Amino acid sequence: MIGIRMDVRNPYFNYHFSIALLLSIILIPSISGIFFDDLLWFYALGVKKLKLVVLGVILYYEAKLTSFKWYMNVVILTAVGIVIDFLSKIMHWPNFIIGLKYLPLLFFVFAIVVHWKKKDRPFYHLLFLTYIPLMFLHLNFRMSETMWWCDFLLTLVIWIVSLIVLFRKEKSRL
């Protein structure tokens, strides 16, 4: 089964790519935990992983990997996240070198601007919705270490609701 091609300039949303993103958010910390022998990474499904997935989105768009099947998108996004995990966690690279510290803030501003300018593009709308809980935590509204799952669940709910709404909208157009 060949994956649906995605063009971010197209107003129609690619559900295969959104599912690939969602799966990569779940898989990155699990695989990082197995490879890097740090159980905290195995359970940390929250804000840090979304930063890595954003880099995957940017790389996906720049490389125009639209001919890949949906499971190849999952593999690519997960691999990008694991490599960045390795560079930042194992190699102890400073955050400012790879830009992970300020990436969410910059991308959130980008998402707001694009969402405001291109309201008919559901791909950007979904990214905007995804970054609302991320920025809530990033701007010093930090929860305790044991409450990391709240961020993940909130983000997951926003993704699922957004996908349902977008799917119904697209279905009603047909």
C-alpha cells in the first residue's frame, strides 16, 4: 500500500503523516531508553520528545520525502529523534548548539503566524494546537517529575480531537 503523498501547500490534510508523527512521539523515548539504558527516557513521553518531532517535521518538509510509505515516515522521524537524543543526552552537547532549548518557542511563534495567515491549511492548524500544551509547560509552568504524563495525555487528546474534526471537515467537502 503506497502512502498518500503530502504537500504542505495543499489545503487537504495527510492523515498518514499525522499518524506517523503521533507514533514517532511514542516510539522515540521507548527506543532511546532501550539503547541508552536510561529508564527515565523510556517513560518520558512529554515535552522533550515533541521538540525532536518538530525537527523531524522540518526535515520532512525540506527533503520532500513524499514518496515514502507511511511506515517509512515513522522510521525516519523516530531515527531523527533518536540521533538528537544521542547528541544531547549521551554526548552532552549544550542546548544552544543544536537549538533544542529555544526551538519550541521559535516554532510556536512560527505556528501562530502561519495559522493566522493560512487558516485554510489544517496541517499548520494541527501544529498550532499541538504546541499549546507544550508552550504552557515550556514558559516556566513546570509540573513535577511525576506529572510528565499530563502533558503527553493533553497533547494526545488535542491530536486525536483535531484529527477527528479535520477528517469530518474533509469528508463533508467530498
